[in-house]
Amino acid sequence: MLSTQENAIIIEDLKKSFKNLEVLKGVDLTVRRGNILALLGPNGAGKTTIIRILSTLLHPDNGNVFVNGFDIKTQPQEVRRSIGLTGQFADVDEYLTGLENLLMMGKLYHLSRSVITRRTEELLKKFDLTEAARRPVKTYSGGMRRKLDLAASLIAYPPIVFLDEPTSSLDPRSRLNVWETIKKLLNDGVTVLLTTQHLEEADFLADTIAVINDGRIIAEDTPGRLKSRVGKERLELVIKRQDDFERAVTVITGNDLSHNSAEKTVSLAIENGVNEIQGVLNQLAESGIEVDTLTLRKPTLDDVFMHFTGLKPDEGRNEAA
Ligand SMILES: Nc1ncnc2c1ncn2[C@@H]1O[C@H](COP(=O)(O)OP(=O)(O)OP(=O)(O)O)[C@@H](O)[C@H]1O
Ligand SMILES: [Mg+2]
């Protein structure tokens, strides 16, 4: 029996079908209190379905689910009081200001006026929205909306937060900003379950990554271990001249080397970051070999899938009907 004291979320053998479509086929997952777990999976894998079941918005067909120690089947009210939910699409009122959105959420939760005022100020400050607080949300950038949405879900001090693809459709800079915001939740001891399609996001944020494909968890590990199981970063070089290419192959030393003469490419695994890349470039420069392009390829969700399923990412998926 798993302890609800240690684990903020416990999911055992969770199953859910929509008509003939088996979406969740027996999911087991636990999230320790104060941890961030990232549920990593492609479109249609069942991520939002899990979040909706955990939030009591959808009934499961089978399984035991405990959130903050409460059974979603018999104690839905207590579950709802324990959670904050940020959906896949920012869910704030465009015509109200940021401040008004937060005040409204506070009232929905029946918080007292003084608590609402204090909490609103605190959240605006924490998420760097104080200056924009009196502007209508329709003037906010995508990243600011996401942060406001996140702030709104935290208004009633929930110990557990669900974030469904918190940075989808954000540009890289806003994404980083929202990531930093999410990281701050950890300082308050909040437990976070987030979903994402990006290995990089899961890697940056999570203590544990659970990979979901076709309604099942196919791998669960720390980001570091998961990445090393899937594959290292690779440096790919295109050599400028064909006769240099032959020499480059003999000059470059490194792990897991491969080359392609027709494309004049050399690729190798990078295990020690920038120093190692610098070393390779120095070897080439000393031999007077010019490089045309240089790419550092990080493992992606696609690589995770290839590794754990043996399938290409678009094969064998439970596509939306
Ligand atoms: N209410 C519903 N009725 C019928 N089918 C549904 C319903 N909700 C979800 N599905 C189907 O269940 C599967 C999983 O959907 P879900 O939204 O959980 O995926 P997801 O992992 O969140 O995907 P995405 O990354 O695109 O958000 C999909 O095939 C979807 O079409
Ligand atoms: Mg989804």
C-alpha cells in the first residue's frame, strides 16, 4: 500500500475508454509531495485525459486514484479543494485586467477580502505581473497570460497543481520565463504534475519524467537517467571541402563517431559539453580543415519514442479520431 502521506498523487491501474477508443489502458503513477513530475507524450497519448480524471472532471472506468490523500471517487469535493488547475489553453478573461481576474478567482473560492488582497499582491509580485496588473488581459503577451492563468490557479493556496502543457505555443523566451515561474512553486512545497510534448521542458522542470504512449506509461526515470538511456547529445559537422573531409575523419577523435562521405558529415557523441566541442574545433583548425556548418543535436521526444517503442514517432499512435 502506497503512503498518501509521502505521495501527493497516487494512480493505480487507471483505465478510460471513450466508446470503442481505449485511451488509458492501465496507468500507474505516483508523485511524491513537493516534487514535479512531467508526463511526457505525443498528441493523443492520454495526458489531458489523466489530468481531467485527477481534477474530478471525468470519471475513470477502472482504477484507484488518490489526490492529497483523498479518493477522487468518494471525496471529489476534498480533491477539488486540494488542487489548482491550469488547462492546455490559457483560461483568463480577456476583457478584465490581470488584477480583476485574480480577484474574481478569489471570490469564486470564497476567500475573505483580506486574504484575496494579500494573495493577489503576492502572486502578481511572484510572477512579475505587478506592473501589468491594471491592464486588460487582451493586451498581454502569451507568456503573461500563461503566468496569470498559473497565478489564478494558485489563489487558494492549493498544495497540488496540475499544469496541462503550460508552455505550448509560446516563443522560446516566454517559455523560459514561464519555466522559471513554475520552478518557483517548488520553493513553496507545492506538488506539480505537468504534461508536455517536449523532452527539453520535462528535463528543465521535472524531478521525474514519465513517458506516456498510447495510454500506457512506457518509461519513468529522472531526467538525467532518461536522457542517458535514450542517447547523448551529438555534434554534427559538415566539412567544407571533399579532400578535407577524408582528413577530418582521421583527425577527429571522439566517442561513437560516424561519417558520411557523400554528405561530407562527421558526427560524434558529446559527453562533456562545450569543452569537448571546443576540442574538436581546435583539432580541425590545427589541421587547416574548414567547417561549413555545425549542429548540436539534443535528444528529443522522437528519440525517446524510438528508444522505448522501437517505432517512429508517427507509427502506432492512438491518433485522435
Ligand atoms: N471526450 C472525448 N470523447 C472522445 N474521445 C476523446 C475525448 N477526450 C479525449 N478523447 C480522445 O482520447 C485520446 C487522448 O486524448 P487526450 O486529450 O488525453 O490526449 P493528450 O495526450 O492530452 O494529447 P495533446 O498532446 O494533443 O493534448 C485522443 O485520441 C482523443 O481524441
Ligand atoms: Mg492534451
